[in-house]
Amino acid sequence: AGNPLVITYPPQTDSSSSRAAGGESLLAVEPALNPFGYGMSDFRELRLQKRFFVDNTEYIRKLEQNAPKHALRLAPPRFGKSLFVSMLAYYYDKATSESEFELLFADTDIGKEPTAEARTYCVLSLDFSVDISSGDVQEIRRRLHNEINYSVEHFVCKYGLKEDVQVSTDDALGSFKRLWFALQRRQLRLYVLIDEYDRFANQLITDTPDMYEAVVSERSQSSLAILRGIFQAIKAVTGLPGYRVFTTGISPVPLADASGYNVARDLTNRPAFSAMLGFTDA
């Protein structure tokens, strides 16, 4: 089987290889597998199975060089947002071994000349894909806090911080802040990855607008404006060294309504990042 092979298009000699528009590099695949891996969002799994892969790793370098510490990139569903976030996690995670890094990135654009920040961060992945099909605002708040706490608990176990961080069952934002200060004490760097921050909010805004106000919007004076509180907690670390935040989503509306995260910079319409997700025309 050998190592995964990345080939650059237009092809030089092998006309049988698959091609993506735009001249990107692709991952060769074994014929026995479905080459496209539809719906796969784990970068490691995709690479080890030798699935079709548009090499967009050059945008890792571009994010470091040209993007702010708090970056946002929006795209429609099925544009590869989750896969890109997974790729960032494996690239920056200090827990990624040298051999695994070599396997995943050696034959990619970024692998030929990795940046100095590769494998130097503790990576916190946040998931906001909670069930909102039932329950009131309090229940949705509890589910969101549980999701954040699950991520924090996994994080502190992974990086040996259990003695430093007390996870509060009823205050996930407090858990997050304690995590950050523990990293500061140990002089560790933090990369926060938020994939599809607006997944639950988009459903609320169409199905239950009144609940959307209470959960998301700054127009709600209730302390239950949950999304606003989450991003305010993330914003609170602005100005402290050693962190990055990358967020994906579909719509800018929930973030604008939450209005607690005005430090985020939207890269969606910047020409330098236009081809970061999805495919390009020939």
C-alpha cells in the first residue's frame, strides 16, 4: 500500500489519476474504496484511507501570515468546513506525534515546509450541534453547557491538567476561563476551534424565533442569551499571548445578533481566502 501519494495537476505522466478543477493537489486513492469519502470530516481517517483530497493546506500558512487571531470563515453546507477544522487540529496539536504528522502532512504543500507553529498548541474543539427539537430555553442552555464541559473535560485529561482545572457542571463558561488561566500559568498555547457555531441557532431562527431571541440575541436582556455569553468568554482572552481562534459557520446573522464577539474578522469575502473551502472552476 505504501504512503499516501499527493499528485499535482495538471498531471505530468499519469493520465489515469483523478483531477480537481483549479490545479490543486490531490490524494491518490485505491480503486477498492469510494474515492470521494462523502461526509468524512476526520482528516486523519481520510488520509489513512487514501481518499480524494484537495490539498488546501497552503491556507494554514496563509492563516498564520494574513489572518487575525480571531478568524471566521463562512460557507454553505458540504463545503468541507469540518474537514478543514479537523486538519487544523491535527496540524497544530502538540499531542500529534512527529511520525503521525509526517504521515498526514509530508506530501502536502504545508508538509514540505511546515510553519514554526506546527504542533505547538493545546487544541480545544467546541461543538454546538445540540438537540433543540425539544425543551425550553433552560434546557437548551443546559445542553450547550454540557457540550462545552465535555470538551473541557476531554481537554484537561488529554493535556494533563485535571489538577489545575475544576470543571463546573452548571457553569461551563467558568470552566473555560479556568482552563485558560491554567494554560497561562503553565505557559501553554491555546487554539480554539469552533465548527459550525450557528448550527443550532439557524434552526431556532426558522422554527422558534422567540426562543432564538432568548438563546442568541443581544436584544434579550435575560442572562440566558447563551451564545452571546460563550463568545464573550472567548473574547475575554483577547490581549493575552499564545492563543488563536478559528470559527466556521453558514451565516453571519447569529454572530451579529449575539454581538459579544466583535473581535472576530470574517475572511469569507477576502480574495486571499476565497478558495480555502470547496472547489474551484477549471
